[in-house]
Amino acid sequence: SSFARGWPAIGLLLLRLVAGGSLIMDGVEKWRVAQPMGAPLAGLLAMVDGVLLITGLGTPIAGPVVIVLSAWGILVQHQDPHPGILLAAIGAALGLVGPGALSLDARLFGWKKLDL
């Protein structure tokens, strides 16, 4: 396993918290405000993806989903591109680097001790 430990794990946790929190807030906003067709589904996907990122579960999948959601917000909903680009970059980094040792992925799939 190559889950980052120590200060790098704390840095990855911080990235996951910021990206996940941002996605959850965006998803809740899409549910509250009357949006065109497809926005409630994207809002639900954003909230689920945010929870997955915060907990660090399925990060190799959840990271690229952030990129798709950000691109959809920029291209389809014509949102301000700067926060979307930043969020997409964080999603790409988390998808490539992984969630770090302070995650459910590390607990479930990390170092295993085998007693023989």
C-alpha cells in the first residue's frame, strides 16, 4: 500500500475536506434553487461524491467524478470557471495521489498484518 502518512496525509485530508464540503454545499444549493432539468440529479451526485471524498472512500473514482461535475457546471450551467477549475484540479490530484492514510480506503485496503 502507498497511502501517504504523517503531514502528507493531513494535507490530503485537508484537500478532501475542502473539495467534499464544496461539493455538498453545491449539491444542496442545486436542490433548493429551481434549476433546469438534470440539476437535481447533478446535485445528488455532488452530495454523494462530497461525502465519499470527505470519508476517503472510493477516492480513485470520486476524484474523477469531481472533474466531470466541475466541467458540467462550467460548460452546461455557465458557472464561474475559476472555482470549477480549482475544484477539478483538486479532484484530479486526489484521484491520482489517493486519499492518504487518514481515510476509509486506507483502513479497508491499506497495510494488512498477516499472522502466520
